[in-house]
Amino acid sequence: MREPRLPSLSALRVFEAAGRHLSFTKAAGELHVTQAAVSHQIKALEEQLGVQLFRRAPRRLLLTDAGQLYLPEVRAAFDRLSAATAHLRRAESSGVLTVSVLPSFAAKWLVPRLRRFRDRHPEFDVRVAADDHPVDFGRDDVDLALRYGSGNYPGVTAERFLTEALTPMLSPALLQAGPPLRIPGDLAGYTLLQDDMSVGWSDWLGAAGAVGVNPHRGPAFNDSSMVLQAALDGQGVALGRTVLAADDLASGRLVRPFPLSLPSPSAYWVVYPPRSAQHPKIVAFRDWLKTEVGGPAPGTGAEPDLPNPARSR
């Protein structure tokens, strides 16, 4: 059985106001329309419903029996709509923010700083989903992603927020115990830690003019945080990413034996669907990221970016 066509919301709003005030004039004033517009809407509503909702008495307006039955139901429906809208707005300005992030960046950069976001925005509960898979914002339960790459992410908005450099780094204990590191060629006396996810040693050694160093020997890792952990453990020298190593360099847990660094061909990007650009939790997290990268940590060589939103191509 086909459901009857519902009246327009505007006509129902006029009926609710007129029934509450029992006055077309007062309803018109509340809704900022003319009295003639109110009369027109009520007439059209009565014709569509096939019943009379109001009757005029001397100097006053009265609801018919049908109008008395209809008014509380219409009012309750508007109350439910108002409550649902308020609930939706509260959910948009609070609740859970799910961030997809590379495991290495989560462990070495994001998580150590996340408390500052929570202190600044206690209304949001951050859920960190550490993975490197492409995000489908239409399917995955993810609000925003942090990615490391070229920024070529079709169909989404991508903002570059942080760039970095690559430079040798090792633990001070290994530097003190090992052979002297006066020139880049002295790296021949050390184990080189290989990062499968980053620029190789051959690029840096070539730029430094080092000779006699095999750039391909040494244990290899497919996660940059593991390379840094191996360097912290004194297992060798990492060609470390300065963003990931920022806290270790600032604290002295890792040291840079040479000033030469190579700019990384990749950058860190905050990625989200265009429809979410003005969502309060997205805006809050983006603004916090910009605050965090407002200046490089001491000794890191990290370069912050404070971009405007740009659609990636």
C-alpha cells in the first residue's frame, strides 16, 4: 500500500506556530513572514490533508477537533527533529577521532606528542590506527590519515605539514667505543643499518664524497622506527629520518657525526575527504599539527610546513 504524501516541513512549521499561538498574526511574526503567507500555507495544508484545522470565532482563532489531535503530534515530531539535530551537532564537535597513521610515525612522533592534543581538546578521544594501507574514507572507519609520500592521493584533500632530511646518526656509546668518525669514509669501519623504506646509503655517501664504503652491507629493516631502534641499541649507524629521530636527537640518545643531510623526496601529509574539511574534529587536529610543527626541534633538521588545504591530483 502506498504511503500518503507527507506535507512540507514549512507548512507543518506554520501550523505548529499558529496552533501554539492560536493566532496567524503571532505565527507570522515568529516566522518572519506575512500573515497572508501563513493563511496561504494553512489553506494548502488543509486541502492536502482533506480536513479543516482551524475555525474562526469572534476575536479569536480556535483549533478544530482534527487540529487538536494533529498539533501535539506535529509538535512532538519537531521536538524529535530538534533533539536529533542537536545530538548530531554534539557528535560532530566531540566524540572519537580516528587517525590512520604509519606505524613508524605513530611510535616515534605522534604518540609522544598526543597528550598535548588531549590536553588542548579533551572533548575528543583519539583512536590511533597504525597501518600503511590506503584509506577508503567511504568504507573505513577513519576520519583522517597521516601519510608519508609524494602527496599524490586521488580523490582526497592532502596538506603537506612536515618535511624532513636524512643524515647518519648513531648512539653516543657506539661513537665513543668505535673507530674515529672524522670523515664520511670512516663509516667503512661501522655497520650500516639499511632502511628499505627510505633513501639508500649510496645517495648520502655519494653526496659526501665518501670512498671505500660499501653502501649495501648491513642488516635491513622494512620499518624506519626499527632502524632507529637498532641505532639506539648500538647495532650500527642509521641513515635516519630527522622527523622520526627528533626526540632521540634532542635528548642526545642519538648523535649526528656529520652535518651533511639530504632532503627527503617524500613529505608527511594530512589526508581527509573534502566533505570533512570543516568538521570540528578535523579542524582541531589539523590546527594542532600546525602548532606542533611550528618550529623544528633542536638538532633535528626537520622543516615544518604550514600549508593551505589543496586538493591532490
